[in-house]
Amino acid sequence: MFELLSEMWDFAFMRRAFVATTVLSASVAPVGTFLVLRRLSLAGEAMAHAITPGIVIGFVMAGLSVFSLLIGGLLAGIGVAALTALLARKTILRSDASLASLYLIALALGIFILSAAGSAVPLKSFLFGSILGIDDASMMLVGGVATFTLVAFAFLLRPLIVSTCDPVFFETQTRWPWLVDQGFMLLLVLNLLAAFKTLGTLMAVGLMILPATAARYWASTITGQLALSFAFALASCWIGLTLSYLFPNTPSGPAIVLVAGGFFLISAILGPLGFGGRLRKPSVSKTHPVAQIQSEERAQ
């Protein structure tokens, strides 16, 4: 066993996979944390499907080119996010219903275009990920998105916290409050696109949501959740890649997400804010985590 683990580092594709997932973990952790805090976990899954038509069109026009898939998916994601916000602001539909309607249309459109093109086999690795075959262009994409995301959070973190804790107050203090929401959705789309060569669009949301939900059972502050979310995501990637190496028939993407799911289940059972904590402290309320964060900040 130890000999196999030492031999794993002799392969360049394994070293690249570990580097790519490490950078990706740092990028998706803050996005996943705020998806959970803002109760937008299912919105992340919806956006993963909403970018499908743009990705498919880019694939049909230029093949598995990183640039074409990035541009196509980015345009589709931004378009769906902007149209969702417009429908929520100008019509009777709420944002969740608007997003659900648009992502279903986008998903059906993507499948229709893919079927009409008549060549779906090369796209399989994209949908389910191919982290062990990541190339230089994909590495640059992951690194660029991670850099942009972390720099953007340096400016968006405080507005995101305020808008998450007290959206009414935030809207009264900001001339264009929708800019923060749209900026966050842009980061979500970019990170979904960055994960397409590692976990695929069908698995990328798992690395965002599962570590963040696991961290929620251990930490009640935003900083604690951000740190733990990154730790869980990183451990999931490293353990999943190791398992896929030790057991050659194990796909790396699903292995990573299943390990993250294991962290979630363990946290739900043993975490101080999970089942174990509630058994020990029955007085713990089901207050929304944002309200708990507010009370802690006021106490400080």
C-alpha cells in the first residue's frame, strides 16, 4: 500500500491532478459557503444545467476547446442569471421559479442541439470530468478562475455578508443592490466552468455544496465555515484521487464527490450543530445560520 502511494507521485498526471484540485478547492469553497448561507444550494445545481446549451454550442463549433467551452458556457450562464433577475424584478414570478423554468428550457435546448449535432461521445468526459487528463489550457483556466474569485471576494465579502444577514438594510444602503447578487452569480458560473475538466458539470456542484454543508455542522461563524469548507473540499479531492489511483476502475470525479458526501454524513452525525449536538444540547434552536452569525457579531 505505502509503495503504491509513493509510486503515485512518480506520474506527472497525478501531480497535475493534485495541483489542479487544490487550486479548485480554494476557489469553490467561498462560493459554496455563501450558496449554503444564502439558501441557494439548488440554484447552484440549476446553473450547472443552465450553462449546458452554451457549452454544447461551443463544442459543436470548435470541439473540446477550452476557450470555446468557456465562452459558450459563460454567455449562457450570464444570460440565464440576468434573465432570472429580470423576471423576478419585473414579473410576478419569484427568482426560484424563474430560475427553475429557465434552466429546464436551457437543459432541454442543450440536449436538443447535442442530439441534432449527432456526436455526443467526446462530450462524455466533459460532463463527468477527466481530472487525470487535464491539460495546460485547463490548468490555466482553473488557476485564472481561482485568482479572479479570491480577488473578487476581497471586495465582495463584506457586501455579501451584509446582504445575507440583512437584505432589507442592504437594499436601503446601496443604490444597485442587484450588482452584488449578479457578481456572485458570475463567480458561480466561472467556477462551474473551471470545474468542467476536473469533475464535469454534473459533479462540480458537489464539491461546492457538500464541503460547505459539512462545515456548517461544525462552525457557526462565516470565517469558520469558509476555512472548514476549504479543508473538507481539499481533503475530499486528495482522498478521492488517491482512491482512484489505488483502485484503477474507480472514476476520479465521482470518488471525490462521494468522499465529500462522507464528510457531510459524518458531520451531520457527530458535528456540534448536527444530530450529536442536538442530542447533547436539546435547547439548540433551528435559527437560520445567518441570524446566529448576526447575534454573535453583535455580542462581540
